[in-house]
Amino acid sequence: MEAYLDNSATTQLCDEAVSAMVKALNSCWGNPSSMHAKGQQAEKLLEQSRSEVAKKLFCREEEVYFTSGGTEGNNIVVFGATQALKRQGRRIVTTGIEHPSVYEPIKQLEAEGFEVVRLKVDHTGRISEEALKAAVNSDTILVSIMAVNNEVGTIQPVEAARKAVEAARSPALVHCDVVQAFGKMPVKPSTMGVDLLTLSSHKVHGPKGAGAVFVKKGVHLVPRYCGGTQEGKLRPGTQPMPAIAGFAAALKALPDIGFELDNVRKLKDYLIAGLKNLDNISINSPPDALPFVVNISVIGVLSEHMLNFLSERGVYLSAGSACAKGQKSRVLTEMGLDDARLSSPLRISFSRFTTKEHVSMLLEGIAEGQKKFLRR
């Protein structure tokens, strides 16, 4: 038996996604841009898939554009929004704990002369709404804040961004990376007050290679790429229909959010209770974090050593973001963790396929790992 507990990195494909992909590969392999019957068949599948994403976001179908995933989506909206509004201002407001696919593009824009305000977080990984309001001024053109942090699960006050923009009478667009939130908590652009959203297929039991961005009707982005008219020119090129079909099928198969949250909370409670029976464990995620992500430190044991030990036992998790492999966690550093905790983090992330038996395997593995590494 194996225990896969790295669902923030990627999730297991659901059966519905696999079936939809096989069907697309075998019988709907035409180019959606072709005018003949085979192309029209593919185009119909494309628009049906777009409709599924729109239903989940409670938005218009024409506000959904397919991408290859969260990283490309974040690049499209960050660069596209700032280029569209650069004549109206030069300030970007974000946080110090964004995913690299937001953090790095904004860092590049800063090098090009944009003013960047990176909001600090407290020990729970949460930004201050007061600091957010103070940071947004009439020169601000983009506010980018993730909904749920990918390393510790902290939920950010995204709704406060719209209030800050309106209070400052700013032209800013509000962007939210909902890759870790989508399918796990309510995500509705109109309620959140955002203009731009980024989501990914492989975090919700769909295939890698597909994702989407929500662009509020009336919002203009300058395309990052050239070469075709597909996806409103935001992501030109032939759409990867098997991946998109699998993405849509995975969304259609998502269980009720309330039901899934309840199940995952029970798993988290079981995990926390078990960890309390072990010494030298620090819980890095705040109590009110999204329960799908639990970040801990096994004090005295380097992450790499514990991860390899657990992997040999068939228990799979990570130390943090897969996109920052081998680097000290920027998120945990910003939260003010000491060196002992920074050198030993483990990120445990659940899905609807996670069971108590998987958590028990993890707890047993950590206990055995401590015996091996702390006795030296």
C-alpha cells in the first residue's frame, strides 16, 4: 500500500478524466479551428469544456480562456494586465508569499521600472487588510493576491483588494491565483471582487497541460504571445483537446465542496491528534488554514532526509512548492520561522482519495524516521 500525500503538487487523475481523454484522443482528434466536420466536432467539445469551467466559476463562457496550467495563466495575466494599464500607473501590489509564477514575473516587471509593494505576512502567513488598503493608491494598476497559499494553506482576504481599489479610486485590476483553492472552497469571481483568476487542471484530478484564466468581460489584456487567434489571442496555438476534455470531466466529477471539506477536516484532525503524540513536531500551518494543506517541521531532521526515508516506505509528500525545488521556503521565511523549522518542513496535502490509513502510514513513518535520525 502507498500513501500519496502530495496533492498540492499534483493530484491523481480521476476515472472520469481518463475516459474523457481517451475519447478525445480516439474520436475527437480534429483541430478545433478547422472548418470541416472533424474540426467542428472538436470545436463543439472545446466549447462544452469551456461551459463546464464557466459553470464552476458562475461566470460567462466568454470570460474563460484555456491555458496550459497555472504557471502560464499567471504569466499571461500579470504581464497582460500591466502592459494594458502601464500608461495609467506603475505600481503593483502583491504579497511576499505568492507562487513563483506570480512572484518572478512581478520581479521582472520591477527590474523594468514598475514600483512593487510586497505586503508582509504575519506568523500565520496572512496579510493585513489595513496594510493592503494603505498600499493601493491611484497609481496602482495591478493587485495580485493568491486565495490559498500553496505551502501552508493560509486563506487570504482577497475580497479586501476590491475595497482597497475602490477606496483609492485606482484603475487597478485585481488578480487572484486560485490554483490551490478551486474545487476545495467556494470560488466565485463576482463575490470575490476580482477581474482575473487563474486555475489549473492537475490540482483537481484532471490532467497536466490544461488550465484556464477568467478575464472579466470588458477587461483588456495585452497578449504575451503571437501566432494565432485561439483563446482570444491570449494563448494562441491549437488547443490540446484531450487535456482540456479531461479537465472539464474532472470538474464535472468534483464532489460537493461542503461534503469534501468535512471529510478532509476529519483527516486533518486525525493527523494533528497523531502528531501531538510525537516529540519535536512544530505545526507551521495556522489552525484556520484550508484543511487540504498541513505544513509541519520535524525539528532536528532535515527535510531531504525525512522525505527520502518516507518515500522508501511508500509515503509521498514534499517540503514545499514543486516549483521551488531545492530552495529554502520563501513562504516560511516570510512567516518568521526559525532556522530549525526552516530546515525541516514537510508539506502534507490531502485529496478526496486520501484515507485515514494513508495518514496512519505517515505518522508511523515520521515516528520511525525520528528514531533513525535523532538517535545520532
